[in-house]
Amino acid sequence: MSCLLVDPDQSGQLDWALNLLRRNEPVGLPTETVYGLAARVASSSALARVFSLKARPHFDPLIMHVSSVEQARAWTLEMSDLQASLLDQFWPGPLTLLLKRNVQRIPDLCTAGSDWVAVRSPAHPIFRKILLDLGEPLAAPSANRFGRVSPTRAVDVVSELGPFGLEAVVDGGACAWGVESTIIAVEESLQCVRILRPGALALEKLQDFLGSSWKFEKAWERQHEASSVLMPGTLESHYAPRTPLLFLDSEEVLATILSEGTTQKILLSPYGEEHMDPRWLPLFRKKWQQVFILSREGRDTEAAAGLFRTLRECDLASCEQIVALKMPEAGLGCAVNDRLRRAGR
Ligand code: TXA
Ligand code: MG
């Protein structure tokens, strides 16, 4: 059976996709971050299909996508005023918050047995329409095989999951942000926000909203330590292209690369020559098989938007290695670096 690309503007096609979801079949859906593989949270069998299509281990929990703060409240327990104010501020959008799970409604499979459920309300109009028509939450991990590069275009989902039996993907165009949502847990008594995964909502925006009395713990940087909450993407390799990738984040690594002779390698740079730190400039004088630049001016949003698509293009160029340069750690630079670092493991 082949995977159908659903045109949301063709009459009846979106309803057909909606009926697949109602029958507990997963469907590829666009969000403003990356494409998701959506299925009814309420149905353990629908969730099981998601895990098997992605070849995802059952210990890795799924994000619950809701239409509103009210729906989030109905499927979780004990949302505080502060949590509600964060959601009012940043939803719909790329913020995922850990809330206490309502075990009466959310199956174990969704949270890998945890008492905490990750919740977000996506901004993409197609995903929102489907959530509203359905009237219940959808689980939606990124629509890629486990550990691989997240898809940011409908055709990427078709080629990624079509061969494994996915029936349909709704085409909502290219994703605006291009990296996944920011995942946080709030510890109010400590006035602390733990960032479990840096993502499309920049840390600075959370800091501006909460004010200077709050601490921000970059939990994703110390994920090897034991933790009560499972850290996203703790597994060694994640967001990985098929081609080996070297994350270039120190002058030591730079020296090694510069000392090598001519090779069939690709340089992946977040910015163009005119906008980069002079220390890295010798890199551009090296002979590469190909050079990909994510944003000539080094703009973080542009670099993030094109990141996963470019990693897929690098794979198509079939080279020996991708050498990816680090971005400044500001705005979405944190998320871009995190994805590249993990792609290199
Ligand atoms: O932007 C996004 O968040 C996209 C789109 C499709 O909405 N979704 C997404 O889902 O990135 P996924 O499954 O690819 O990544 C979710 C991450 C996983 O690494 C998982 O371990 C973590 O969130 N996660 C989910 N539920 C969790 C929980 N209860 N506690 C801790 N981490 C959780
Ligand atoms: Mg993912």
C-alpha cells in the first residue's frame, strides 16, 4: 500500500485523514516545528501503531497535543496558576510543559508509565483544525524513524515512513520553525525552570516572561546524571543523518580538520564567510566536496528552519563525512547546536 499525500484544500481529503485517526490509524500532520506522526492519545492500540511505525522503544514517551489550555487541564491534574499563565502566554506555539498525568484518561504507553505527561498546543492551522474536529488530544512524536532526522516537509514523511506502512500525510507546507518544541518542567517551590530540550521557543523569551528571580537549569546539558524525569533524546545518537557527522565546537577539532588533506567531506556552516568569527575562516579555504550554509547572515531562526532539510540534502550528496560548525549559543542557536551535537554522536 502506498502512502497518500493529502491536499487539505481538496474537498473531503482532510475528512478522510480525520477518519483514519478516528479508526486509530496514525497520520502524518504538519506542525509549526516539525511534522508529527499523530494518533489518538486515548487509544493504546493507536499509540502502539505509532511506536511500531517509528521503531521507537516503548520507554521513550510521547508528547500529548491539545487544542487549548482547558483541554490540557481536563487531561492532566493540578495545573498551577503559574503553569496556566505560561501556557496562556506561549500557546499555541512551540512550548511543551510537563504536567501531572490524569491516569484515568492517558494510557501508560503515552508516558512510558511516568506520572508526568509532556503537553503542547501546536500553532499550525491544519493541526489545530484536526484537534478541534476530533475533540480529543493527539500524541505526535516527530514523524521520522527512531533516532533519525526529523521531517520538515510532507514529502520527507512519505519517504521516511511510507515504506513502513504509513497511510497518509497531510501536506501543510514547510515547517516554519524547523526544530522541535522547547520542553520544560517547572519547579515552583525552587523558582526553577528545567529545560529538558532546547527548541523553537528561545530560552530568552521564557526568561523575559518569568523575570530575574527565576533560575533556568539547562538540564539537557547534564543528561548523564540520574534524574526523576526521563530526559528527552538521552540515547546516544539522535537526529542523525546516515552520513557520519563531526560537530566542530573547539579549536582543537578545528586544528585536526585543517591538518587533513583533501577529502570527500561536506562543510555545514550556520553562517556565511562574511559573518563568521575570523578564527574559523581557514575552514572556507579548504577544499570541500560541497559547502552548505544555513543562513548567510547567521540568523538563528533561518538556520533552524533549514537545518533538518539540509541534513537530508547532505545525505543525498553521498560524502564521507559532514563537518558541522557550532553556532553562537543565543536564541535558537542552542537548539541548532543541540541537534548537531547529537547528530554527531
Ligand atoms: O515540536 C515537537 O515537540 C514535535 C512536534 C511533532 O510536535 N514533537 C516531538 O516529539 O518532537 P518527539 O517524540 O520526537 O520528541 C519528544 C521528546 C522525546 O525525546 C521524549 O523523550 C520527551 O519528549 N518526552 C515526552 N514525554 C515526556 C515525559 N513525560 N517526560 C520527559 N520527557 C518526555
Ligand atoms: Mg523526535
